[in-house]
Amino acid sequence: MAGRLLSHALTRVWPSFVSLAIGFLTAMASWVVLCALLICTLLVFTLPLLPPLMIAVRKLIALDRWRVSRYTGREVTERYQELSGPFLGRIVTVLSDPATRRDLLWLLVHPVASLPLSVLSIGLPGAAVQNLITSLIWWLVPGGLKSSFGLPVDSWPASALNLGIALTAALVSCLVLPWVATGEAYLARALLSPPKASMAQRVAELTATRAAALEAHGAELRRIERDLHDGTQNRLVAVVMMLGIAERGLRRDPASALPLVLKAQNAASDAVAELRDVVRSIHPPVLEDRGLDGAIDALAARSSIPCTVDVESLRRLPAAVEAAAYFVVAEALTNAAKHSGADHISVRLTIRGDLLTVEVVDDGHGGADEQGGTGLNGIRRRVEAFDGHTELSSPEGGPTVLRAVLPTGA
């Protein structure tokens, strides 16, 4: 019984301690970032530094979002406006982006609210460990030691008292840390999560995604029809013609018919191969055989650019969601091979709550444009059909980061 209680306490206390410890570091960094933002804003000649500084702010806030998402088990997402284009355009984007205002609010609140709680919560376990060690080794030091609370430990009665203080601090830590970490995490969620859209906005979004889904479905049907008509059907017609010629040859000169039969056989094999490719494009059989992680591994193995795959907490998902994720990775790898000039690609798939995140990063020259006909627009339409969203970051010089978030329906 005591062992189970201790195990339960540790499973709650350790994640809380880690979350608060990372929060302590990000809170300290927030002070530095706030000072830099203040200087950059007050001094006019430093305004060109504002967009790159905001990129650093986004990375710092992303660490807090990851920390809170990992602790609560529910992803805290954000959609930033891309900082691209001319200088004034980037400044306007920084100032007008609602996500920037949420980040700045968190930078103000986080050090004030989280820093004292983090110091207290980290200090209590630290005091418990220090007092425990002091109670065990005081007799090795001439004149004794002092505990973390300033009490002299120079005798065994004082050591026993200090040991009791250490156990009390450990008990208080086990009780307090989960509550403090949970409260701090929910404060972060409240400030960093984008506001829920109004009913009218939600209806508009669903209408747009439904239209995109219908458009994507229609385009897919047209592609399948074109592939069958221009490829498979033509080859089957050729097979029929060759067999007709072979039939007439058999009646006149049986020896001359054999090459025609062999040509017909080859054409039939090509038609079967093309038909198999069309079927795979509808729903790849590898998804059924090996699951999404195995299918992505197969894509990476066939990639012309060295590719690594990192899969975290992936389970079987609805077939349509797996097919969409597979399409995102396949299209991204194809685009990278054609346009990026990259030496390496990394693919990462994670599930947080009911959201599947697919991230494809290449170290190419960047400059990917969604309107440039590179398939990125098709990726966005397919993801939005599932009420998901995509983010693309591709500055000149790279790297290019494509992130797609898909609801799993779980």
C-alpha cells in the first residue's frame, strides 16, 4: 500500500517538478526578452531588429507551449502570420498579429506569476534533499553543518530534528507541486491559446473547408479518370488490337504471331502496373499492411534525399486521416526532391490529445512558395478538408519547415 502511494506521488511530482523547472528557465529568459523588446522599440534605429527578435520570442513561447502541452496532455496550438516580405510589411505583421499580442501578454505575466511559484516549488524539494544529506554527513565535518533553514546540525538530536524537517519538506512538496504546476499550466493555456471562434466565424470556416473538401474530391476524381483514360485504357486498347492482329496472323502464318502475342503480354503487364499505381493513389495498401508509421518509413526509404523519421506516441487512426497524413509526407518529399536542393530531410509525427502533427523539415535553400505550383496548395486544401491547418516557414537560405495538424477524430 505504501509502495503504491509512493509510486503514485512520484508519478505526479516528477512531471510537475520538470514543468516548473522549465518554466523557471523560460521565466528568467522572458525578462531578458522583454528588456530587448523595450530597447528595440524605444530606439528607432533598432526597429529592423524587431522581426528577428519576434522570431526568437516565438521560439521561446513555443517552448512554454510544448511544456504545457506535455504536462496537460492537450496541445496548445497557435497560428502565426508569416514574417516575410519587405521591412515595413514585417513590422506591420508583427504589430497586427493577434498571436503576437498573446505572446507579449504571456511575457509580462509569466515572470511575475510563474517565477515565484517556480522558485518555491523547486526550493522545497531542494531543501528536503539538502537537509537529508546534512543529517547524514554532519558528523564528518568538524563543528557540524547548517541546514537549509539555518539551523545548526552538530549533534544527533539536532540531526533527527533536521531529518524530520527534511521529511516534512518532502511531504509538502508531494502535496504542493502538482497543484502549483497544474494551476500554472492552466494559466498558460488561458493566455496562450487562441480565442474560440464565434459561431458565425465557425460556420464560415466550416463552409470554406467543406467547399475545399468538395473541390479536392472533385480534383481527385478527375485525376483518377484522367489516369485511367490516358494510361490504362489506352494500353488495354493496344492489347486488344495486338491480340486481333495476332489472331489473323495465327490463321495465315502461326510463326509470325508469337512476337505479337509477346507484345500484347508486355502491354497487358504495363496496364496492370498502371492500374495498380492508380489504386495505390486512392488509398495506399501499405497503410493497411504496415500502418501509418510503416508507410512513412517506406516513403523515407524511397526518398532520393536521405530522410529520417521520428514517430512519437503514434496509434492507429481512421483510414482517411492516415491517408491524408501519408499524402502530406509524400507530397512534401516530392517537392523537396524537385525544388529544395536539400541534403537531408526529417519527418516527425506526434499525437497530442486528438491532434496529429506532421512536420517535414529540409535543409535546402528555402524560398518555397505556396502559389508557385509546388503542390503545397494541394496539401493545404487536403488538410483543411479535415478541419486541420498547415504552417509553412521557408525563408531564403532555408530551412523549410512544413507543419500540418490534423484532428484524429478520437
